[in-house]
Amino acid sequence: DVDTDKLEVRVVDGPNKCSGRVEVLHKDVWGTVCDDGWDLREAKVVCRQLGCGTALSAPRESKYGEGKGKIWLSDLKCTGREASLAECKAKPLGENICNHVEDASVECSEEEIAESGPIRLVGGPNRCAGRVEVLHEDLWGSVCHDSWDMDDAQVVCRQLGCGDAVLAPIGAKFGRGTDTIWLDDVNCNGTEKTIAECQARPWGEHNCYHGEDASAICSDSGITVSTSVRLVDGPSRCSGRVEVLHKDVWGTVCDDAWDMREANIVCKQLGCGRALSAPRKSKYGEGKGKIWLSDLNCTGTEASLMECEAKPLGENICNHVEDASVECSVIWLDDVNCTGTEESIFDCPARPLGEHNCYHGEDADVICAVNKNLEELEEHETSTGPPRP
């Protein structure tokens, strides 16, 4: 043990009181901890000592900046069950072959998590959207997307205190995990308190790879089905170049494998009816910046492009000349007020294209008289009554 006294500990230069660079107090001097041997077991002890729940990660290499002065601890060997770092085996205080670029850090949950094990969402814009990872045997691992659906995502969102599930993306949308895959064939009914209570294969048993990592998007992330996609540079809000929102940045969709199935998802997502076409090759102009999605493989039943199989967000071999577009079947015109002398209906006064307060039960019809004179048309109107408005 490093000392008989209980070392005082703090975390500094992080985003909150439970995440940052680890420092310990010895002889009235604060010093850092070397990351030699530093892992989730040591981080767990620090989080417990701080009253910050459990450890989410154990960053190394001075993630939260380099400290100054003393490096008090090195080569810590905790079991993870200790009440203080002082109970862990380590080199004597102050003995090390480290420098401050190796300062250790912790990221804690800030609150106690259910006994079944902590869970987190990573790779997303905030803690309520991202790749699902669960902690088992002191190791974070991902969840395979086999059988993954909204019931499973609902349990994850509730367990995290992130509201309700909005989407249940598959295909490693928020990037691929790097360690083990802990869960596969997860089949929640949606009422469980934690994902560990759901039916699934035994821990670590799976037939998956990280390209199949499951994700969840919860309501508290600020993302909704309709706000995660938009159409730009087209004639209306229901036709144009497809752009999706990720990490507060709008990016385009590559047209590799782009067809009517994907276009239909976008139209449905935006409340724009069904797709009329799925233009490729930047029909509505080339976007700029990020290309977020590529190689989409939708079935047509998804609520959002984010639920379709695809390469992870940002992974592609495309350029903006391949930006995908859609043209949806919205009532293009409303409040049409022709004089009858116009050459085209588009010359008549009306709301802007695509602007309306209608539904398809109000679609207008027309019966044209082909090769009939006016008298025949008037006879038809007399026998059938006046045309409906």
C-alpha cells in the first residue's frame, strides 16, 4: 500500500467535478498520477472516493492537460474494490520514471448507476445519442444490432435518464467500437429498467463484427425524426439535395446505392408523402463540408435514414459531385387563382410551390373536353350538375 493514511484526491481541468486530471494530496502538496498501469480499475476507485458513481473511462496521456510539480503515484494496481487509492499497491509516493505528458485522468458517471452495470452512448453529439456500450467485467463493449429495435433503444434511454427513444440506428452509425462485443440478439419488451434485464445471448457470445454496432438516439439529445434531415436548394422544402445533421453539422449523402427506397424514407421523415424520384449526381447542386452518409441500404420500413444500414457516419469514398437528392409527392400548389387566360397553371397567382395547409383528401381534379365543342360540354354540365369546386 502507498500509505497508511487515506490520500485526499481531486479531479481538475475537466468539464465537471467528476471528470478531469487526477491529483492527490501528500504533505500539503497536490501532485498528479502517472498513467503507467492506469485503467478502469483505478478510475473506479477514484470515482468512488469522490462520490461520483462509477468510472466511464480512464483516459491516459494527459487528456485534460499536463499538471505541474510532483507526480505522486505510479504503477498503481487496484482491484477496483478499494475505498481509496491509498489502499492500492503502487510504487512509493514520489517514485516514478514518468513526466506530465503521462498524467492520468478519469471520467465518472456523476451518479450511481443500476447494479446491473453502467451503460453509455458514445460517438454522438451528447450523452443521449450515440453507440450503445455496456460495462461488464471492467471492460466497455458494444451491442450487436441483430434484433435491435425501438423497444431496446427505449430501455437504454430510460436507463440513462435521457427521455424516450427517438431512433434505433443500426450499422455502427456513430462509429465502430474497438473492444469486445458484449451483447447480441437483444430482445427487450421496452418495460425493463436496464438492458441487462432484457433477453439476449450470454455475455460475450455473438456472431457479429463492429460494423454491426447498435446505437440509440433519445429525446433529450435534442434530435427528432424530422429535424435530423432536410432538403436544400430545391424548389420547395420537399425537393432538393439531402442533408443530415450530426454533431450540430449539416452534411450530405453520397449517392452510392441511392435509390427509391432511401428517397421514400426521406419523404416520409419530412411528412412529404412518397418519393417521385431519387436523383443522383448532385442534381440540386453540390454541398460543402461533410459527407455524412454513404452506401445506404434501407428496407423502406425505417422511420429515418439514421436507422438504415450504411457505412459509419463520415466514412465514404465520395465527393460532392455524388450528392444525393429526392423529389417527393407533396400538393405542390394551393390557393390557385387563375383568370383562365394564362398559358400555364404556373402563371396563375398561388402560394409558393410546396406551401399549403391541405391533405391529399383535398386533391383537385379536372375533366378535359377533347375534340368536343362548347355546346356538348355545356350539355354534359347540365346533366351532371355544376362542377365541384
